[in-house]
Amino acid sequence: ISLWSLSFYVSHTLRRDMERLLGEQQYSMVSLVADRVDHEFEDRVAWLEEAARQTEMVMSAGPEVVQDQLERWKNLFAKFNGGTFVAGIDGTAIAAIPLSSGRVGVNYMDRDYLAKALKEGQVAIGSPVMGRTSNTPVVVVAVPLRNEQQEVIGALTGVINMAEPNFLDHATENQYGRTGGFLLVVPQIRTIATATDKSRVMELLPAGVNPLFDRF
């Protein structure tokens, strides 16, 4: 009985220590990946804000001038593989790169990122949605445009096409161990934005199925 009790105690203690150690290792790895994602988004927001300052000065000159101004920022397309567009105060796109995207004239006011930028005057990173013209999963970053009185007059957006190679792939492309991987989840809508397993992009995580996600 004593030997059995000692064996059970040691086995239980060892299992608990191994779970704690593995948990700490996973947390460290996920934290590094999360920091990288944060940095990449911050870099793209900084690019948009700089382009926005230039765009604000020509908003009153009309869509054609805004289009010319936008096309000068070719580096934005390198940062946003889905292109960029400028929306007026009513949420309708007035300029876009590339023009072939078909976004000009389309209204996006119902999108969360644009509503926040136009109505609240804040930088916004939208939830993953199906693109209205591309019909592919996208994540959009939006920054407000202001006039000299600091009133919001529009928004400049950058589109990340999740169906094409993008910067988030660098964070999720590597496997964890032999069978593990990474998921980038938007908790407010319980949706996977991107993952090591690309078949899970835009997957909805129902409540009550996975206690770990529910707790998260």
C-alpha cells in the first residue's frame, strides 16, 4: 500500500509539473507570435496614417485628384496585398488601388472598420469578412481623414486578402511540434481569421463545444 501510494503521488506530481512546464512553453511561444502580429499591424497603421496626412490635403479637390494622390503611394500596395481605397464621409469609395478591384462607387458604411473610423474618428482593424467585390476573406485597417477643423471627412483603408500570401502567414505558417499549429481568433465574433491549417480560415467557433475557447 505504501509503495502504491508513493507511486501514485510521484506520478500525479510529475504529470502536474509536466503540464505546467508545457503550458509555460506554449504561452511563451504564443506570446512571441502575438507580439509579431502586433508589430506588423502597428507598422501598417503607421503607413496608412502617413498616407492619410497627404490625402487629407486633396480631399476637397475631388475624386480624380484623390485617385492620383493614392497612386503615388505604391508602397501601400506592398503592405496591403488586397489594395487600398478612400471612402467619403458617407462610406462610399471614391478612389482605390488597384482600380480593377471595382471598389469605387461601392458603399462600405455597414462594415465595422469604416463605421468606427468615420463615426468615432478612430483607427480601426475590422473583423474578418468576405470582401464585397473580391469575394474572398479580408481584414481591413482604416484610419480617419480630417479637415483643417479636425472634422472627419473620410477614411483611408488598407485591405489584407487572407486568401493570398500575406504578412500574417509569417506568424502562422510554422507548425507547433509535429501536429500542432496556430490560430488567430477574433473573440468578439468567435471566428478564425487565419491559421496554420488554411482550411480553418473564417471558421466559426460555436459556444459550448471547446471549453478552452469559451474560457478565452
